[in-house]
Amino acid sequence: MPAEKQTHEKINQKKMLPKTTLAQWQTTFDAINDAVCLLDMNGKILRCNKTMESFLKKSSKEIIGGTCWKLVHGTDKPVKGCPIVRMKKTFCRETLVLKVDDKWLNVTVDPVIDETGNLAGAVHIISDITRRKQREEAIKESKERYRGLSEASFEAIFISEKGVCLEQNSTAEKMFGYTLSEAIGRKGVEWIAPEDREMVMNNMLSGYEEPYEATALRKDGSTFPAEIQGKMMHYKRRTVRVTALNDITKRKQAEKELRKSEQRFRSIFENIPNIAVQGYDADRKIIFWNQASEKLYGYMKEEAIGNQLEDLIIPSEMRKSVIEAVRNWVENGIPIPHGELKLMRKDKTTFPVYSSHVILKNINGELEMYCIDIDMTERKQAEETLLNSEKRLHYLSSQLITAQEKERRRISFELHDEMGQALTAISINIRSIEKELPLDLTPLIKERIAEIYSLADQASEQIRELSHYLRPSMLDDLGLVPTLRWYLDVYRKRTNLDVKYEPINFEERPSPEVETVIYRVVQEALNNIVKHAQAGSVLVRLEFKDKEAAVFIKDNGRGFEVNEFLAPDDLKGGIGILGMQERVSILRGKFSIQSSKGHGTRISVEIPLH
């Protein structure tokens, strides 16, 4: 029997109770877990139990005589919706649910009718229903959350029991055309095309939880590809299956287009000549092998497919590093750099290729590596031929320069010794003849003899200068440092330029070849300065450093654009510079020139001494 009814009957039978049972009645009254009090016609409290004292945190003396609205709400009159006021009108039980502070309360008021049928008072019961309300709110929130998530889902969601639909979300209604009332009670396979129904039913009944694909069937009879995934769970005390179904039409179309695109590219790669393309899976097994690969490596497509990369075209000394490189790419994303490699043909011969690599994901999300190889054999042969040609040209150039220097030395010697001596002899003979002539020579004859003397002296001086220009004998006799000092003194007097000469650490003489090259570089550079630079000063620094002979030449002239001056379509202005470069390169030296308009020119030469 409910506590409210028990209390009501006990109060109505109170006058019938003997005094000996009154104490027992009060004990029972206090034992009730709800807060209970007896009210008179005006709503004043006549009696209350211990729970009411605890609820109001007051003693019975403080409670009795007061009204519930004063004690609970702190008001002088009943609150809006007060069940006591309503009970006086209806003579029936009235209830009110309200929240006081952080508690939910259920207030019940039952009328007490006397023997004449008139209202004598009321029984007022307050029950704490906070926990129940919290459970109800939690259930409500859970339902709303589930419904919200379900309705917001882009997938069709069904709840079924033993294959029969119990519930669906709005996405399912839009996707298939069945309203909720139409869907409930139907078998789940009615949403599936006939050819896939047995598979889907087996998955539903067996509790299969992995995603799978099937053809879905709409209410109007049209079909579409779907991805389905289900899970068994408990719902409203029943074991049900929650199934999510996703329309994958766009994905299937994209996969179809991707396959077409892949087929087109495969066709291109398959038939492209001279570019070998191979494809490998993540385990380095060959999955693609075009015709150019057959030609390049000697393996037919049927021989190659399914074999390991390293077993076919990788030389044994490279296999370990190749396997590790591919593993690092697949597992750690470290790409294999492009570059030249030596790979192996079917006949085990090796040859150079330029290899590029790329890793892609196929339509199934699996990694695939593609290698694009170009045979470098012809290019390497051409490079070797060019290198040999350059070596021959260097050798011929070296021989030409050596022969030129020898010829200059010979001509210089002949001019200085033979022509110089001949002119000296001419001067001596003329003087002897002059002494034998009569003293009364005419002024004209004396003038002609003086002219012969002058011409002979001029010719001697010019032959001496020409001899030094061709090949100064002091370069062989005294060495580079004094020869350059002499040459720069002559240059200074001839050009009136401010020439500064700085020989540093040149205590020892380098080889004659090095001395000759440096002398010719300085000579050519100074000639260019006179012809083109319009400079006011020149610095020539000669230095021994780190087993090298170095020369640095700097002027403050107008400068020029080096790239334009040495353009391959017009080398007329750069022949002298190219000659300097060639002389230096023959001795494996370094030559550099820096210049810009308005900022002068700087030439640096470094020649190894070993």
C-alpha cells in the first residue's frame, strides 16, 4: 500500500484509535521516508513527522502552527499553483512538482473528510525526487543526443531486431523513400537488391561488424552502390543491430574515372619509347613493366611481373642499400633521390641509367613505387668522347704554346744577337768610312751620315725592345720577380700609369713553365688595360701561398660586363682573356675575372707548384 494512502487512512481512523495505540501510530508516522504533515482547513500544520523536521531543518515546535508556504517558500500567501488551494476546490488529491534550490520535490495533498462528508483538513506529503529527475533528464538527454547524432548523420541508420526494422533516421527516409511508419516492421533485406539479400541477411544475423559493399534498393525500385557496417548492441532492454548504410555512388564514379585515368596513363607509359617505367608494390614486387623496360633490361613483361626488384636489375653490391632505401621510403617517408645508377641487364652486364622515383597510392590506398629510367650509355660515351677531345685540344694547345714560346725565344735571340750585332757592325763600318773621307765634305753628306748613325741606333733600340717583348732573356736568366719589375718600369714610363708592384714570399723560383704563364698573363692583362680600361692605376701582386703561385691584377678603369664580353656568339673581344685561361688551365690552375661597368677589373690566377 502506498505511503500516502496508508497515512491518509491512519489519520481518518485516528479518532477510532485507543490511547494505547497512539504511540504506535506516531512511531509509524515518523518512520515514513517522505516528509508528511497534517493540515487544518486554513493550511496550518497540526502535526509533522521526523522527515519533515529534517527537510525543513526545524523542530516540530517551530513547524506546528505555521503554513507550508511560509516555511518552504518564505511567503505570506500560497504560491501560484499551490496544491492545497486546488484541493479545497476539487476535494481530490492534487500534486505539484517543483525545484527548490538544487532539489526536485513532488508535493502531494490529500483531503481529510469527516463523518459528515465535509473537509476536515489535509495530509501534505513532500517527496524528494531529485535522483529520479536526474535519471529522467539523463535518459532524455541521451535520447536527444542519439536522435540529434542520428538525424545529423550523412549515413542511413537503422535499428533492427532479428532482421526486422525497429527504427530509422531521417537520412534513411530521404535515401530510400520509406517513412518511419512504413519502415518499422519491414525486413532489413527489403532495402537491398535481390542478388545481395542473402549475403546481407547472413551478415545481419551473424553479427558481422566489418564494412562491406552491396547494392541498395530504393522504394521506387532504383538501386545504388552502398557501403554497410553493422554492430550488435543493447537498446531498450533488447539485443538489436545498429546498421549504418552509406551511398557510395560518387566514390564508385570517382574510382571508375580513376581507373580510366590510370588505364590511360598506363597505356602511355606502356608504349612510350626509350623511357623505361617499372612499378613496384610496398614489398618491392614488380607490378608494372613497360615495353621500354623489356628493351632496356632484357626481361619480358611476363618474366618480370611478380619478381623482386633487387633480384632482376640491381647489382649484388647495391641490393642491401636499395632494399633499405625502399623500406625507409615506405615506412618513414624518406624519398629516394634522383640520380645516376649502374643497373643490371638480364645478361648480368651493367650500364648507366638516370633513375627517377615516385611513390603513389592506388585506388585501394596501397603504396606503389614507380621508377622512370633513361639509358645513359650513349650520353656517357659522348661525354667520354668529348672529354678525350678536350684532352687532345689541351694537349695540342699546350704544344702550340710551348712551340710558340720556343719560337719567340729563338726569334728574340736572333734579333738580339744577330740583328743587333749586324747593326753594331754597320755603325762601326760607317764610322771607319767617315774617317777615310776628305775633311771638306759637303754639309749634305755630313747630314746623311748623321741620319745613318741615328737610324742604326733607333733600329738597334727597336730590335732590343722587340726582343724583350717576344721573350726577355732575363726571364730565363734572372727569373719572374726581377723580369716583372723591369717590365712594369718600362710599362709605367710608356703609359704614365700609377703601377704598384707587390711580390710577396717569392724567395724561390717556380718552374720555367709557371714563370712563363704568369709573365704572359700579366703582359696580356696590362696590354688590355692600356687598350680598353682607361684606368689611372694598376696593382700587380705576386705571391707564394699554400704550394701555389698566385698573381692578382687590379685596375680602377671603366670595367665591363664579363658575360657579354665573353658571349659565345662573339668572342672577338675576349680572345686575349681566353688565351690567359687556356695557358692557366694547361698547368691545372684556376683563373677568374671579375668586372662590372664603372668598377674596374680584377684578375686572379692560382697555379699549383707540384
